[in-house]
Amino acid sequence: MSEEEALHRRAPGRGDGLFGPEFLALLERLRLLLTGPLAGRRRGEHLTRRRGTGLELVDFRPYQPGDDPRRIDWNVFSRLDQLHSKLHASEEDLRVCVLLDASESMAYGDPSKFVLARRIAAALAVVGLWSFERASVLAFGERVETRLPDVGPRRGVHRLLDFLGALQTRGGTDLGRAFGETLPELARPALVYVISDFLGPVPPFDGLDRLRTLGHEISLVRVLAGEELRPRLRGDLRLVDVESGRSVRLTMDAALARGYRRALERSLRELEGYARRTGIEHVLVDTGEPLETVLLGRLFRLGRRR
């Protein structure tokens, strides 16, 4: 009996309250849905969109210094009088790597962002195992705090669920430093899913650019609490930063509420704009959404888009 067929028979372990029977049933539904292009292949048979030396032509781009001159498309040059390089698909041994924000800000909300983020991480990593047969998870805050190195399909699902179930939030957020620390572990091409609220003091774009330069295919999953997206706080308040412990007293009136909404919308637009410019997949998830809608609807396409 394969591991995915034994999901519901797994012995009680760490994180079972997080990954109960309903969640495992959702994973089973994901497995059944994976009967299309990603199903039934063995490692090394997955066609990626990374630039490679395969035979399938997937795109063109303007010629850049350092490109192999043999990839210049002279037909395009004759039409446009501009040099363009041909990009071919590459057949490689791919793996999935999930970068999970475990900073203290992820503990906010009811249910907390971290509860949903761990379930999303589990689903994406398990789908990665079933699709590509290798998956890993790195939990970060101000730096990479803990990691589950590559696991395979033999007992990988159990190890993933136990690892994610035992994780706890702590400390602050430094996305740039954390992403930099992942680079040695991401030397080989991977499908990288970054799950975070992206609420750090420094924008994540430099760190994401460093990941992109290595040729990874990146997807961003932004998890925000309903209270952050639709705050209902009013009156005299004392607000405490959960990561730094600093507090501020203020009166939340209509003008301040409008200012908060403008700042939130600006933050959302900046990340969405970066994703559009760079061709990265981006999904915004509200903790108030039903888990089934999140996993089987909006996130399932991330697992099948290649």
C-alpha cells in the first residue's frame, strides 16, 4: 500500500490536531486530482520552463551578453533586425522547496495565520512529493530557524506533517537575510513556494531577486488575517508589536482607519506589482476563507501550472 493511500491510517503523532481527518481527506482529493500532466511520471521526466538544452522551444528573449550564439534565432533577426535568443525547455530532476514564515507575526489572528500557513505548506509539499518525488521545508524568521531536508515518497508525507506540526512561531522577520541563507540549499533548480504575511520592516524584493537569479520557479503565497484585512478596532487603544514588543497608544478614528487601509492597499499593490513584473505566481489568502476553497481552488493551480 502506497503512503498516500495510507494517509488515513497513519499513527497518531505530532501535529495531528493541525492535520486531522478532514485535512487528510483534502490531501487525498488533491492526489486524485493529480491524474493529469503531473501524475504518473518518474523523477527526471518533468519538463520545466527553465532555460535548458532540451528540444522543445518555449519562448524567446532579447539577446544578452553571455548567451550562447548558437541560440540566436536568425529568422527573428531577419524580421525584426534584432537579436533574440531561443529558450528551450529542460528536462530535469525537479524538487519542491517550501519556505515558511515562522516569525511571531504569523501567530496573529483567530485562527492564526500560522495555522493556515502550515496547512498550505503541508499541501504544497505533499503535492510536490507526489509530483516530483522530492520535497523540503525551511522555516524562517530573522534567519532560517529550522529545516527539513529533502524527503522522498517512502515516508516523506509522515515526516512532513510531523515536522510542520511541531513548528512554533518566534522572533522577528528579516526576509532578505533569511532568503540569503537559503541560497546554499537551493543550488539546484527547484519549485520554490514562499508562504508569509510579508510584513517585515524591509521589503522582500532584493531577497526574492537573489532567488530568481538562480533560475528557481517561485510562487508567493501571502497569508493575512481577516482582522488585518478588515480591522474593526475603534476608540482608544494600546497596540503592541508582537515581534519587537514595542507599544503605542492611539485613538482609532475614521481618519486613522482610512490611513491604515491606504497603507495596506499600498503593501498589497507593491507585492502584486513585483509578481507581475517578474512573472512570479502570487496568491493572497485570507484566514477567514474555508480551507477547502484555499487548497482545492486557488492554490491547486500552483501545483499544476507547469
